Amino acid sequence: MLNCNIHDSFSLGAAITGAQQVVIENCEFYRMGHSTPVAGRRLYPFPMGIDIEDGTNINQHIIIRNNIFRDNESLHISIVHGRNILIENNKFDSVRNGLSGGVVFQGSRGTNIVSQYNQYNCVVGTGQGASGSVYFKQDTFLNATMSINYESVYEGCMFEDVSFLLMMKAHPDFSAGTNYAGSVGTAVLPSVKNAAWLNNPLYHVLITPGALPWSSGTSYTVGKQVTHAGKVYRCTQAGSGKAANAPTHANGDHTYADGYTWSFAGAMIEPAWATIPGGYTTEITGSIWQAFAYDAPYDTVTFSHCKFNYNKKEAARGWLNRRGLAEFKNCKFTLNTSSRLFSDNSQGWDLIGKNALIFRDCDFRFINSSAKLGELSLNRLSIVGCGLYGDKDGWASAGFWKVNDALVQNCILHNFDMKLSGLPNSFTKTARIKNNRIVLNKEKRVFGANNEGIYLTNFENVLIEGNKVSMQHPAQLNRPFTIYAEKLLKITDNYLESSYSGNKIELFGAFRNNVYTAKVPKLTAYIGENLVHQMTVQQDSTFTAQLLKLLGDISTDINAASVGTGDRMAGIPTSGAYTVGQILYHAAPAPGGYIGWVCTTTGIANDTEWTSGSQYTINTLVNAAGNVYKCTATGQSGSSNQPAGTAATEKSYPDGYSWLYIGALAVFRPFGSIQ
């Protein structure tokens, strides 16, 4: 089909329903669906330029080249069934006059579909099945809308003010007694404790209550199950109206004044997560729960050597991530927008161990001072070898991420701020910030007073290693790292320089609120081999109170009188953890005094000795008999029972006080008498 004008059809311009060796070239398809209806005939529901389907595997070797598509009511092209299809050097017009005018690659039988050198000003959807993907090469997308549902590859493409919806295929729910072709095995709820699929690390299992809370004013039918006050009930007789009396009995059946009869089913016990080998759930007897299982990660959409330009000033969203894994290689992002590039659109179970963003060797330029990289919840975030360049005067050149596994490595972060938080109460979470070049010269703040740079909360493991940090503003107080530590913190081999003496790394204890509710763990920290210039590492009282062990020499000031001499202090420390052999030098040595002190017993520094009759407040640290304890509950008057023991759990005493053993008391001795 060559050099044709195909227009004003009430249905299709061309339908390929079982053909091979097809060429459609130098044609124009327009105004499909605009014709006057023929009396007695039903209009085609989806008028479009070209429809390729129904021929299943017969549709092969099809070339659509150098054509123009415009003003079509439903779609420009729809590919449902076909193999070896080339879409080349076509122009697809923009949406206007209330028309759709999109291009859709969909269906379960499509393989080897290539789109190259096209200009898309329309909606583009990818929905190929597991047997194939779509390959886009050097296409241009202008003000288009992309819906990505299956694996696709974009190479050398240009995206100008394009909106994306990442919504990869979902795997089926797991139901009791159902076997999904051996993929997750068979289990009978509510007894799922020994189900085989719990031991496979590829399966992510969420168990949720299958009965909703009882609600006043709701009509219930026989057999409906509800929960109330920690119990599960089944309706055995429905009332004539809406329910008004909540079931409260603890056995048998009971009829209430509203006419409803409820049968007590059992106590409601919430099970735990089961996500890794060795994981478990609580076996539930008599309670009603349902499980959702996911047997493999989402498919991946890949962008290589692509350019993304965003110039919309309004609060538009460039990317809506519902579910999926997107990988960007050698891509460039230029943001001149007042909104977020990446935003969350996840629903229900979309987040469970699935979503991921991977950036490798990419470049981000924030032209607008209000531009933000985005705010997302992810299982995995990886930013490796990238350059992120923010605006000196802007407050919002930042990324806000909730993630289970975060990696920022070998990057340049120039006036770019990043807030990383572990997902609430989920899997073991790790943040790794390694071998980056971090430059901050900003005049406006992002996360509150002094909280610039990288801000980390709710990660069980935090590793800050091998970074070079330069704080260049001569008067602005900034922090390269603000860390709320959990179980393990390692800050080693970093070089930190500052043009302002007030800059610091600040360390806090675990962050908790009504969302992050997990029990606060004990903390082991290793902070050492760091070189600093006009920069300090400041430990908040919440950090020291949570410490189980602190190792390392913290930092060495390169401008100290003697490099490598360790900490300089005015006197014996009263807080913090120290190890045997650790040397503390006197900040102002003088004749008749000492050069410093050496730690002779590993432990926690403390100068508040427990004394009988003294009153103590919660979180006060005291030392007694060579150990350090934290007050966890207070009595009505002065303390009369000296805390004792080294158990890892708090101990209550007759005087009403409770104490938690923190560790041994650090002991120091002076050395180096100065004559």
C-alpha cells in the first residue's frame, strides 16, 4: 500500500488479519471514525488507522514506514497479534479535539516489534506478553503519554515533556488450597506455618485479615465475618435492619438487641511477614486471614542513552510509578519544572518486594530551583556513577525515597540533597553511601534547620564509606550527613572539608513515630579513619543512649598540632563508648599536668555515680559497680536499690525504679606527666 490517502472511515483505515510480507509506505491515515453513520449500521467501537490482529502467528514481516497519522478518533495503530513488525519514520499526531489518537503495542503473541526514527505526539502503550518485548530506537516523543506494562527497551530516544505510567504486569494472588503450576505450592489457610513456598526467597508473602472490622450502621448477611476487640465473629442470623450492637462475647452464639446473631470464631492473632528462607508466620487457629503471594520480580523497562527534558512549570508529574522495575543507563535528565519527576502511584500490594529504580552513569541537571527528583516507595534504589547537579539558590533539588535497599556509589552530588528512609516495619533495610564526591554550597535548606546533604532514617544498616565531602559556603551552617541510626552504623575512610567551622555530621538514635513503631534495637557503631577539616562528628544523647558498642577513633583533624593523635578533650569524657588503648589528648596541656588519658577498660564513659536517695528521670545514665545503666522507669521517691547485673533486659526494683544495663564503665588513666 503506497502513496495513499485513507480517511473518513467510520471503522478502520487498514486491517491486517492474517498476512505476511506487508508494506504500508508514504500514506496518510486521518479522521478515522468521523464519517456519517450509515443507517442501520453500528459504528465500529474503536476507529483507528491500522489494526493488526486476529491473524495470530500468521501476521509476520510487516513494515509501516514514512506515514502520517492524525485526527483519528481512537488509535493510530494497534498491534495485537504479529511478529517481525517494523514501525519506521512515521509521524503520529498529538491528541486534540477530544480524540485519543494513540499507538498501542499489546497482546500475548507479539515478538520482535521494532519502532525506530518515529515522532510520537500521542499516547503510546506497551502491553506485549511474556513471549516478546518492544524495541524503540531513536524515536522522539513530544508531549506524549507513555503507559508501560511489559518489558520494553528504549535506546537513543528523546522524551520532551512526556508523562510516564509504569505499571508492569501483576502476578496472581495466592489463595488457600490453590496450586499455581508448582510456582508457590499448596497451603491451607489459616494454617500456613509450614507451607513450602515460605522457604523460597523469590516469593514475597503478605498475610492480611480476611475479615473487616465490625462497623455500626452496616447491614451484614449470614456467613459474613467481622473482627471486633481482637476477636473474629461470623454472622449466623441477620437482623432486619443495620447493625447497632457490636459483638463482644467470647464463646458460642449470641443474639443482640439489633436482631443479629454472631458466632464467636476465635481470637484474632496477626501473623508476621514471611519473605526470606527461614522466615515464618504465626499459625492461626480459628481466625480468618487471606494471603497474597508474588512469585517473581516485575519485568524491567530499560532506557539506554536517552534524553529526558521537562519544561512544564505547573505541578505535573513526569513519572507515575505504580509497579515495576525501571533501569536507566547513560541517560540525561534536564529538569526545568516546578514539580517532582518521579511520583508514587502504587496501590495495595504493588510495593511488596517489587518496585525498583536503577540509574547507571546518568546525568541530572536541575535548571529550575523548585525541581525535585521525586518521592517514591521502592524495594530497591541504585544510583551508580551518576552526576546530580542542583541549584545553589534552590531549596528543592532533592530526592525523597522510602526504600528497603539503597545504594549511592561513585556519584557526584553537587548541591543535591537526598532524604532516604527505610520502609516502615518491613524487611532488613540497608543504605550504602560509597565513594561519592559531595559538594554543598547551598543557601536554602530542604529538611529543616541544618539538615542538608544526605539524610538517613530507619535503616538497620548504614554504611558511609570512602566519600569526599566539600562544604564550600563560608557562613551557612550545613550538614553533609544526618543519620538516625538503628542496628549498625559504619562511617569510615571519608574526607570531609568545610569552609565554615560550624559544619558537622550529626548522629541521632532511632527515629520513631506512629508509622515507625518497631522496637528500638541496640546499636553498634564503627566510626574511624576519617580525615576532617573544620568538621565535627556530633553524637546526640539519643545516639549515645542507644549504643551497645562504639569502635574507632571517630575522626582526625588534618590541621591538628600532630596529625593522627586522636581526639583532643578538656578532660576525661563523660559520654560515648571507648576501647582499651584509645588515647585522648589534652586540648590544653600545661606544666604540672598530663599529655592526656588512655582508656584502660573498654566501655561507656559516664560521670554520674548512682547514689542512694537520689531521684532519677527516665533515660538518665548512671554507673554502679563498674557498669553503666539507663533508667527506664522512675519511682515515687529517691532510688534505694542499686542497679546490678548485666542482662540485656530491663530489671525492676522494689523502690519502683527500672534499669537497663548499657555496658561496662569505661576507665581512663592519665599519662605523660609534663614537668
